[in-house]
Amino acid sequence: MGAKRLVIAIDGPAGAGKSTTARALARQLGYLYIDTGAMYRAIAWKAIDSGVKLKDREEIGRIAGTSRIDLKDEEGQLRTLVDGEDVSTAIRDPEVTQASSVVAAIPAVRRALVARQREMGACGGVVMEGRDIGTQVFPNAEVKFFLDASLDARSHRRFRQYQSPAPSYDETRAEIEERDLRDRERSDSPLERSDDAVYIDTSGLNVDEVIDRMLQTINARR
């Protein structure tokens, strides 16, 4: 019999390296990678594209409840589709990035997307990353990690991800600080470290070093 297929939850603030690490870890394990942040970005993108103002929480909640969001791995690249339309590039726009944390604080949006995330991970064999995976989406996940890094390290990472035209480094750092505050202080599913999550500070580590630490924990649990 093969090893049990686990649910692996990875949480942490913006720029901590969750997406890069989770994608590489899933590839190494042969698991499905689920970027929940991309799902919130997708709703933010659709709201902006539809001309809906971010303060219209009711309409954005309706969008979340009626839109079909799919994540597909195509030759190692995660594609994000909204109602069949590929928005993988569009959701990385700085405007969408900023709007996504506003959208993620809307309870109706979180309810709709958490239900979809649970459906996607129900059979195990997934690496799911976000901000409330180990506390809300899969509180009983077999393995949980909380990735963190210094504000400077996270800001530099996010700044390097932007394509031209891009905000300045100072603007990026301020954006990260604002995002941290919004994520930690929202009333619905705030960013918190689960008591049973393994904490990893990625400030001075490369991806391979982070994955090595994770695999030690995963192999012990399996």
C-alpha cells in the first residue's frame, strides 16, 4: 500500500514564500497545489472587471457565490480560471493585489470560497496555502506549517515579483504593512498561527532549505 495522502496546510503573511514553497512541495510529493490566495484575487478581479466598487460588500459576496473558480496545473504552471476565462496574469496586477485583501475580509466571500476549498481538498493529497487553512479551512489537517519572514524580506520578495509598471519599493513595503494589518485584524478568519502548526522563519532560507524542513515533518507524520 502507498503512503497516506495527506492534507498539508501552509499559512502565513504576504511575501513569506508560501506560494513558491507550496508549489515546489506539491510537485515533489505528487500532490495537488491549491493557491487559495489566487481564488480571492479572482473574485477581486471579477469585481473590478465588472465595475463593482469594493465597498459594495453585498454584490461582491454575490459574485463569490455565483462564480466558478478553477485552479489547473498545466505543465507545472498553475492557471486560475473564472467562469472558464484564464485570468492567471490579470490577478497579479497591483490593483487586484491590493483589492484582494479587502475582498477577503467579506464574510460572504470567505464562506463561498472556504466551501470550494474544502471540496477541492476533501480526498487528501493536497498542499493548500493561504491565511486560514490550518485554522478554518482544514483545522484537522494532518500537517500544518506557518511560514513567516521579516517585513524587509517579504517586501523585497513582493517587489521583485511585480512587472513593469510597478510600485516603488517603499510603496510595496507600505502595501505589505497595510495588508498585514488588514489580515490580522479582520473579524472573519483573521491571520493566526494554529497551535499545532510548525513555524518556519524563511527570511534567510532558500526554497530547498524550507522544503527540507517541511519534508522532515511530513515523513514523520506519514
